[in-house]
Amino acid sequence: MKISYLFVVINFLYLNVAVEGQEVGEWKLVKDSDNIKAFVMKSPTSEINKVKVETIIETTLSELVALMKDTENHRNWVFLNEEASLIEETDDFNWKYYGRSDAPWPVTDRDFITDITLQQNPIDYSVIISSFAIPGFLPENEDCIRVPYATSKWTFNPIGNGSIHITLVLEADIGGKIPKWFTNLLVTKGPLTTMNGLVNELKTNKYKDVKLDFIEEL
């Protein structure tokens, strides 16, 4: 999957206008379309923005968790995903994941290793899936750049009537010698595209009526 450089520049100009005048530590809405909202936050310590994407969809917690844990299917909905594999799984709540991204020209492909934890709140039944990069866990590949820093948090919050409020918060440095504006574009576009992909993948009914015994429904 490749994206033209002109398209990248146009998207950057749009996002740059959207965040102009934004205060550090303040979420700024940059896109609201198809029931999906995307926000960015300027970091006080980095030139790379923090990103939040949210939506509401009719589904179940088990269906969402099953989708997230179906590693081999990530290429069908995760932004630029070319390869994904489960490195190890301690139990249903802890696993390590390898992913490789087919980066847009002129950026070199990236790969990353993350340590992932799943938790469920026993009171409101919300599910949180948190991850952080562990770049040194496996040797680096010669044909791509290892992502040095990334944290993400998916929150699935049941709000009644069979609906789930979904939030993804991401902060990442994809590494390499590329402009920070380019990194900010990819870091913003990635979660937004991924959320769209998640919604569309659930609509295929591939995970319909899945019930995981370690997940409680509202």
C-alpha cells in the first residue's frame, strides 16, 4: 500500500491549519466524519502529537476483544499493516505482539514489538487494552526501522442498548530521520484509518455472537 507524496503534503497542510493556535495539553478536534472523531494534543516535551480517536458502535465486548486478538487478521483493518504475529501469550490478559507496516513513500518500512495488557473494570465492565513498545525484545531487521517508542490505549466502554463507546489514544515516535511534521501526519492518519477499519471489519459479522469466557458483558 503506497500513498503519493502530494497526498501526504495536502493532508499535512489541512492538519497544520486545524491545530494552529492550540494550547499544549489541550485536545483539539481535527476531523469529525462518519461518526468518528479525531483529536490531537500538542506535547509539552516532544514535537510529536498525541492522538485520540473515538466512535460509538453496536457490538459486544467479546466481539471487540476477539477482533483485537485475531492477530493474523490485522492486515485487513489496521493502518498500513503488512505483517502481524503473536510472539508469546502469558494468558488471556497479557501477550507480546510483532507488527510490520508498509510505510508510504518515501518512508522506510517500520516494525514494532509491543507488550500488551488487557483489563476489565468489574464495576462498569469497561475493557482497556494497553500497549507499549519493547524495541529490544527481538533483534532488528535489516530492511526496516524498529519503532523506538509507542504507547496506545484502547477503551471499550458499554453505554447501554447494545452500544460501545470506543476510544483509541496513541503516542508514538516512528524513528528514523524524517521530518516531525511527516511523523505527526502518519501518527494522526493511522489511528483514524484504523478506527474506520475496525468499524468496517465488525460489519463483516466475522466475530458476530463470539463469547469469550474471560470477558463479562454489561
